[in-house]
Amino acid sequence: MTAAALITLRETLETSLVIGMILTILSRLGQDRRKRFVWMGVGSGIGFSIIVAFLFHVFAASLLEEAKEVYEGILMLVAAALLTWMILWMMRMGSTLRASIQRDVTLYALSGQSFAIFLLSFTTTAREGTEMVIFLNAAFLSAKSNLHHLAGALAGITGALLITVLILRGSRKFSLHSFFVGTGVLLLLFAAGLLSHGIGELQEANIFTVLQASVWDLRAVLPEETLLGGILESLVGYSDHPTVLQISAYILYLSGAAFLWRRMRSSPTPNPSPEGGGEYRSH
């Protein structure tokens, strides 16, 4: 539940903030008549994401039992890689996002490019929605209760929409910078867990046959089926009997992610254009 809520909170907030920026810019330009193209793009993006989710479900259901472990392992590894790229990309480019959106929306609105406004809204919603589908599918695979994860996903979406309303109304009490840094750290831990669980699935499918000895066995102390064990498994990839390969991959991943995190935070952020309307410093 915790991981699902974190995923939907972050993805929904990113989408709603961008859409909110587009609507605000159009209002300031006196281009309210073009807002319908924004909502058409949002609706189309949500529809596209639903189709992607349906296709994932159909494909998984069509697999034979022997192939499901391989599919689940690969999906977890892909989700971990995509999640890592998303977090590090946002850290690198997030500070220029507002200037880039303001420049593009202003150009599209004043030159009468309504379809470009639709396309910007669509691609934003569809991209974040597709990422959410992939991440949630991976999270559900490692969950003991899909119902709890579904409740967490809905809670994350609700929380993101409430936060967006507060921000767009000018609330100064919510720090976007702290939010994205905090959720970024938690999502990297989640990605490390996905990597570890994905490797475990591929070991069970005899794809990876090395370093299969257990590092520890805590099934009698803190099994994954307990409430605490389930939360730790969902959020940070806890396993009550991980293999040497799983633990090695987990440690190496976090070490590499920490190195890239520090490097990107210390490197200068590229400016999208000299005409950008200021930096978006929330990230």
C-alpha cells in the first residue's frame, strides 16, 4: 500500500502541476478559449493510460505459469530502471521545467497552435500515466494484497490533487523541493527493492543460477506476510530470505544511485533558452 501510494502521489502531482501551469499561462495570456484543448489532451492521455493498463493485464493473463516468473522478473527490472531514470532526470531538468513550459505554451497560444497545446497536455498525461501503470504493475507483483495496494494508489492520487489545489491557490506552507527530494529518496529505495525482487524471480525461474545461497533466513522472526514485513517489502524491498545475488545487487544499485544523485545535485543545470521565464526551483 505504501509503495502504491508513493508512486501515484508523485506521478499524479507531477502531471497536475504541469497541467496547472499550462492553464495558468493561458489565463495570463487571455487565451481561456484554448483551455478546452488542454482538457481534451488530459482526457485522451488518461484514456491512453487505461488502454496500456488493459494490455498489460491481457498479456500477463495469457502467459503460461512457467513464463510468469520470467515476465514478472523482467517487468520489475524494467520498472526499476525506468524509475531510476525518471528520478535522476527530474533532478537534472526539473529546475528548467517551468521556463520551458512557459516558453512553449506562450508560443503555441499566441501563434494559434491549439493542436500543439492539446499534444503537450496529452503527452504529459500519457507519459506519466504509462509510467504509473508500469510501476504499479511491478509493485502489485511483489504485494501480498492487491486490495491494499489499490487503496494506497487511490489515496496517493487524492493526496496529489489536494496538494496541487493548495499550490495553485498560492499556499506557501508546502515545500515542493522537500517533497520531491523526500519522495525521490523513497522511490530509489523502492527501485532497489524492485531490482532485488526481480532478480529473485529470475533465480526462481533458473535464469540466474549464480549466488543463490541465502544471506539470512528471518521467516521465523519477521516474515513478509506480517504487517511490518509487508510494509518493508513494499517500500524498501525487504526479503525474509534473500540470496547473495539479491543483496549484492541491492547494495551496488544504491551505491550507484547515491553517486549519481550527488553528482547531479552538484552539477550546473542546463538552461533551456535564454528567453526562459525564470527557473522552476521547486525540484
